[in-house]
Amino acid sequence: MPDKLLLQASTGNQKFQQILNGDHGWTIFQGRTMEMPPSNVGGLKKQINVFSPIKLPETVAPRKTSGLEKIGDRTFAVVESRTDSLLERLYFDVNTGLLYKIYNETHTVLGTIPGEIVFEDYRDVDGVKIPLQMITRTPTDRSHFAFWDLRLNSSMDSSRFEPPSPTPGGK
């Protein structure tokens, strides 16, 4: 972090990897390695924020507590930041103090685009509560991230973030 990511995932019997190293990225799927276009690299960089609920990103407008909200049988303290182009709400569980959800609305000339990230199944990892499940939702996509092995401050071989060897059909 903040510009390195190795994501390994599977859907059904298909496995894939996405590797980000600075301004370059690669996707490995079905034995093929393909270089990511710059727009995909930019999107993957934004996704890194999904994996870091420990440190909230900076905002342009200050955050203010806007009240309490009940979702199901749980109560959340809502902290809000608002500009002309962005509304962001953070939902903290009043019993645990843990971040449950980040909701945002991006206001564009084409309309409002909502999005949210839900953090669930917090576990103790090296003395820090970390969510092992994250669900992201936008009008066009829903992703569910489930983690089984999380390590903090562990070193990784830097070669894992280098360009993979080209394969036929890839770039």
C-alpha cells in the first residue's frame, strides 16, 4: 500500500489474479497475462481504499456527527461530510464503535451516483479489529470480499508485484 496490490480471487472453478504496481497493472486469467489499460489501473487504485478501513481517507469538507440511525436491530452513529459534488456518511456501531458502512453519493451533471461499502465479521488480527468481509455496492456492480488469512505489517517478496512473464494471447 498505497500503490501495490495483489488480489487473488475465484468465481466458481475460475481463478484470477490482479497485480498493481504503481501506474502499471496486470490481470492473469485462464493462463493468460494481460496488461491493464490506464483506466483499469486507476479503478484498481481506488479499490485499495476498500481494503483499508483502519485509516479513513481524507475529505474535502469536515466530518460532523449528524445523528443516530437504526438499521435492523442495531443503532449507528452517523458521521457526515458534504460538498456540492459529494456526500459521504460513515456508520459506526454505537455498541462496538466499529465502522459498519461507508455510504456516498457523487453528484454529476448526469445525476447522482450512490455507492456503499459494508464491513462485517470483525476479528482480532494482531491486536486490531479487522473486517473479514466487505461488500461493495454501486448501481452497476456488487462485490463481496471474504478473507481467510490477513496479516498486518508482514513483508512480501517485491517480485510478486513485478510484471508477469507474457503469455500467448496477452500483452
